[in-house]
Amino acid sequence: MRKTIQRLMMVFMLFFLFSCDPTLTPDIPDDDDPITEEPIGNVPVFIGLDDRVYYVGDTFDPKEGITITDPEDGDITHEMHVLGLDDLPLEGDQITGTGTYELVYIVIDSDKNWVNQVINVTFLDVVTIDHCSYERDNYVLTWCDDFTGQGDNLNARGVDLDRWGFQLGTGSDFGLVNWGNNEQQYYRSENAVVDQGKLIIEAKLETYGGMTYTSSRLYTKETFSQKYGRFEAMIKLPVGEGLWPAFWLMPRDSVYGTWANSGEIDIMEARGRLPWEVSSALHFGGQWPDNRYTSKTYTFTDGKTIADEHLYAVEWDETEMRFYVNDVLYHTITEWSSTGHDYPAPFDQPFYIIMNLAVGGGFDGNRLPPASLFDEPVQMEISFVRVYQRA
């Protein structure tokens, strides 16, 4: 059927091309003399005509890179005709939509020999994760940052603002006092930099905004959130008393009420004074102080500590959370609740990512670091963050 349609299209095109000069009209075969698949004689040859892929916003030229030669006439590219262009989502020559489309290329030489070729052109949405090539079985990559320092919307320190925003200050802009945890740092965007393929968050001993320390807290609430899937990051953490680095998720919309009725997913938290362990947790239940949580600690082996690079991840399904360190499963949760709402609330809504390095706070008894700790840079280094959905 497809070949029949192509033949009819070519016949109509041939009639059109030669209608203005009857002396050039070729013999059009009828049903008793069908068009052969390969015309005989000195048939023109297409060069560079293959299936093609473009992205929305690209400029589309159907003849770009294509040459037609004829053994007798030489280059006859100017005789090329293309059918199917009216079906393409174009404004002028710019691609505005997606899909796969058939184009039929036809050329007729001076000896009335003609040839056609059919190709597919595919128009895709612009892929914002094109520099993240890692694959994981049974998952599809949906968001990532490999911290290449490239992008159209970088801040002065190389952070991609199309992926990340900053939560600044002491929490007062979000209705919190010291971020609700008695943290002792003032968060600034200046304390985060992309350098040599890593996002580096640095805590400093410096007075700013009435606080004794500064650090940085990045989040994706305005740029990305997702329900279910795998969230992972490769991270090196600083060692020292009073440090509290974390990789965690919060609900994009507080559908079920304020914390912790709408939930919190802590993929990784660490106490800098306990470098041989990290922990994961879920917070849920009612609004504070009627909240509940469940957590578990992972202990490193073979002399490893949080100062080494490790892969921290959660796999989040509708009725189960699985937490991993270096792809070792150590914590599975299948029960949670949200007061006044049916299970699996609250973990049935999109959550966004947070990366931060806190100083002090209630997670480790409000300990503070000694001043000598800052004789060397105190840094949390993230090599990549990746998010997947089930295939």
C-alpha cells in the first residue's frame, strides 16, 4: 500500500513538473505498465540523502547537504523536488513541533530518466539532559546535572540556574527560625561553585547576616520535581564536628498540610563527627509536633568514610522506599501515613531536590565546629545528580 501511494504521488508530481511544457512530458505508465522499482538507463544518483533527526527550534532546509549527479549531465541538484513539506510543523524554516514525517525526493534528468527516494525526518523536543549519558537498567533518565559548567543560564560561579535555585538566609523568608533546626549558618549563593566537573558547597567561618557561619543550599522546586523513580547523587562529604550535610527531597506542594503531614524524604544525612556512617529517613504523620519518622544508619566498611566518594540513592515506588549506598540496599520502608488522608499519602505527590551543608543544628545535638576546622576548606563535593523514572 505504501509503495502504491508513493507511486501515485510521483505520477502526480511528474504531471505537474511537465505540464508547462508538453514536449517534455514523459510517458506515464498505466496500470498495465506499472512503474518499475529501479528505472533503467542513466539514472541520477542521490548523495547524502538519509533519514535525519532535528530538534524543535532548529532551522530546517530539506535540500541541505544533498547532491544529485547524473552520468551525462553532471550535477543536477537544482532539478530536485521534495514532496511532503506541507505536513511539517514549520514556521518559515524553523521547526515548531515534534513527530516523524515522510518526505519523497524526486529528480528527472534531461533524458527523462527519473528516480525517487523516501526518507524519514524526525523532530524532537530539545533535550536538556543531553550531556548526561549514563543508563540504568529498567529506568529512563528524566533529569540530571553533571556539572559541566556549560549552559545558557549560568550564574557567575557556574551553577546552572535552569536546574537549580538557591534558598538564602536563615529561613525567615520561608517562615522558619534558623531553618527550624537551630542551624547556625547563613545560606548564600556565593558559597556554591561549579569547578572541574563538581558542584562544591563550602561552609565558612565568617560573620554574615547576624550568623557566625555561611554555607549554601540549592534546590529544584522551581525547575524540577517528580513523583516516584530513582534519585541519586555521587557525593564526597566534609569531616568535622558540627557539620550536617544532606541530600533530600521535599514536597513541591504541601497538599496534605504543613510539615510533616506532607512528608519529607532524606536520602542521605551525615554527622561530620561520625565519618564512618550516614543515615536515611522518612518524615510523615501529622503536622508538627504530631509528626513521626523512621530512619536507619548505614556503616561503611573497608576503612571508607564519608570523605570518600559514594553514590547515595532512593528508589521510590507507590508503596515502597528503598535506600542505597553504592547500590547496596540497606533500608526498606513500606509503611507510612498522613493524618487524615489515605495511604499512600503523603508520598504520592511530586517532590523536589535539596542539596545543602548546614552548620550546627539539632540533628547532632547542636554541636558547633571548632574554629580550627576551617583552617582548610570545608566542602561538600557533588559529582552528579540524576533522576530516573521506571521504564
